[in-house]
Amino acid sequence: MTNCIILSGVHTQSFNASGLYRPLGPYRVASSLQDAGYTTFVLDFISKFTMDEIIETLKTHIGPDTLWIGFSSTFFMNMKGSEKNRLIKEYNPNEIPLDEMYWGIDYQDMIEFFNFIRQYKNVKIVYGGAKAPYGMLDSNIDYYVLGYADVAVIDLTDYLSGKKDTIEHVEKIDTLDGLPSYKIESQKYPEPDVTNISTYWWNKNFNVLPGEMLPIELARGCIFKCKFCNYPLLGKKKGTYLRSSSQIRDELIKTYEVHGTTGYYITDDTFNDDNDKIEELHKIFTSLPFKLHFTSFLRLDLINKFPHQAELLSEMGLIGTFFGLETLNYESGKAIGKGLHPNKVKDRLYWLHDLWKNKVNICAGFILGLPYDTHDHFYDLISWCLRDDNPVQEIIFNALELTDVSTFPKDRQSMLKRLNFSSEFSLNPDIYGYQFGTTDSWKLPAQNLTYTECKNTARYFTELVNQKNKLAALPMCSFLNIGVSLDDLYNLTQPQLQNKYDIELLANNRIAEYKKLIKK
């Protein structure tokens, strides 16, 4: 029987998420547990399983040796900003379903799941992933693990297995029904040796599909500290938290030999944040016994600083990328830490379009509601985005999401600040001109803007660009995984892809393959 079982899945509510791809986190944790001598099983794509199917699958893995079953929450919940506040501050069990913690699984089904697990007296239930700090709501969860769990999860598992008498960093918390649970903060543990971590995709209990594009972590953290960002490990020093080159090469080759995988989506927060790193990885990628292709998150200002990176990335196998441009308002850009002049941003995008010759799909993300944004700026932005000669293949608009940290219980306020799970804007809104009128909205009086207005504008702009948008970055991987051709991703818009392919059928066929694998 299996010691540790992790349930995971990715939401598929929007078209560009309706293919098939996996999160990295549960497999990284499972690999860390394997290094510590524990057996693991990951059940992925659980939104595509009925509760009966989940339970029947777990019956083949759960037994006397099982220590815990966990949920990886990263892609579970659709909770942003105000919704987090609403759940924690204004919870009413008759109004707000706890299934928001479990991404679409009806909570009555979750009760069936919990009752099944409780038959096994020694098995604990764990909840981790990126959304865990905001989801500490359910008393059916025994332990909430916050942050990167490579080290913390070993401490917890050693305790549950009887190897240790205590958990080093554990604290009792009250859940929404007043019953206690426990949280474990990973940041209180020593950082893992990132130079020496790998994800063992060849583990038979990971059930990788033949030729599947997979996530890969080449480095951790980001050297930048954008003020709207709440990711951990911001502001790291250049050259830190990098994996060893030889280990990366070994992982790529072994996964290719076992599964035929030649494609990856690189999960690094900013792939090109270190020029030396890019040059070293270029040597590795171009020396592999197969042609690699990948997508990644890039910063345009770094390509502007190191123009040769553009050719290196193309030679390495880049097929799609996401640029978090955020704004073409120069003052707003400087306020968030992105000071490349908008004219230079546009020039570089046109230059990349010509250099990459329609062999790299670019996605540009924009945030509406930054400190110096105006209605005139929004008009200029959408006008440029709709131009026939716009060099970007996919454009995404979102309203600025802020969390009113002051509405959280005091203990969770300090936790969010300590763990850096809230952005600089959220922690110090007054400094940047933001006010919270209610728990579900912010306003920016100096610019006569509100969250609701920016959200509606973002939705309207999205409707305008959707007809011309192609797919770029991570969605390219999810569609390649279900059989859409790379040439069609380069050449067809999203509406054209919908007309040519039965996306739902292709995705379901791949899930059916996965279900067969886990039964072997």
C-alpha cells in the first residue's frame, strides 16, 4: 500500500484551459517524499472523475501503511482578492459552500470522501498548494501545509510514521465551524537544496501519458519585486535557487527515454531573469539527443537589455511565451517596477515578431487599475491591441486584484505578511492611493477608478480581442497534449481552433487514456 497520496487537478472552465496539463507541485512533493523513502501516488485531473471513481481508485492504494491523503490546491479554487476576504470574514455555512476549497466538487460529495477516509483510523488529511493560506476553512483537514513543501512535508510524514515525536513548526488554528485544525508554515524550515532537486516523472505512480508535455522547474523564485505580486521568494539574489545543469540534462533525457516527452512548460517565475542561466541552458537544450520545445514566462525588459537572448531562446526550442507587460502607461510601469518606456516595449515586440517569424506565439498580459491608470490610457491601450499589425498573438486583460488584509483575523494578517502571501499594494494600499470601501472592492480616487469598473473594462476588452487571439504560452502545451497540431496553434485563432477541433472530445479521450493507466 502507498504511504502518501496526493489529489490534484486543473480547472477547465475557460477555452484556453480546456486542453490537458498538470501542475508541478504535487509531483515535486511526491519526488521529495520518494527521496525520503516513502511511497507515493498522485491522482490528477480529479475534476474529470466522479467521487465514486476517486474512491474506487484510492481503495487500490490506501491501507495500513498509508499515512496521509492530501489535496494540492493550486488550481482548485477560483478565489481572488475580495472572495478570499468574504470567505474568511463573513462565512455563513448556509450561504457559502465549502466546495470553493475543492474546485467544483460538491461539498456533499466531499463529506462522502471524508467519511471514506475516516474508516482508516491512522490516515490524516492534508491540504497544501498555492491557495492553502486562504483556504484554512474546513475542520475535516487535519493539516494545512503553507508554501513550498519540499522540506515541511517530510517533517510531517516522519511524525505520522513515528520516526519523530513532534512536528517542528506546527500551530493549532480554528476553522470556520470553530473546530481546530493545524497549520505548518514551510518558510520556518531550511530552504531545500534547489541545486539537487528533481521530479521523477518516470515514477510509475505518476501515470504520465506517452509524449505528454510536462512542467519542469529549472530555478525557483524571482529576482524582481513587482508591487502587485504576492509570489514567494521575490527579490532573490541573481544566481541563487538554480538547479544544477547536469541534473536538468539527466531529467530531460530520462523522461524522454521513458515517456517520449520532448516538450515542457517551464514553471520558473521569470525564466530569463539570469543571463548566465540562459546561456548555460542553451548549451544543454541544444545538445540533447532530441529536439526540445517549451514555453516559459519571460521579461521583455531583459530581452531589451540582452537582445541575444531572443535568438538563444528560439534555438533552445521556445514555441510560446507570456510577457507580463502589465501596462503601457509609463508612470504606472515605473510604480510597479517595470520602467521600460512603452514605445520601447512596442518596438521590441515588433522586433521579436520579425525575428521569431511566427514560430513563437507571444501572450501579453495587462493589468487595469494600476496607480496612474486613466480612462484615456485604457482607450489608447485597446486601440493599439486591436491594430491589424499588432505583433502579439494573445492578449489578456485583468483588473488589479488587491486583498484587504485588514479584514483578516489578526493571526492570519501576520501570517500573510510573514509568508509574503500578499502584495506590496495589498499590505500598504494607502501609500499607493488605494482605498477599500467594502470587502469586495477597492477604489483609486485620484484616477476616479474602481475595481468593479476595471473588472468590467477588462471583460469588455477581452471580448474585443478574443476573435483575433491565438493561443500562447502554457495553453499551447495543453492543446498539444490532446492532439492539436503546432502548425494550427501558430496559424489559427481561438475561434478557428474551436471550429476545426472538438476540443472537449479530444480532452476526454486523453483523460480516458489516463484512467486506463491508473488501473494497471
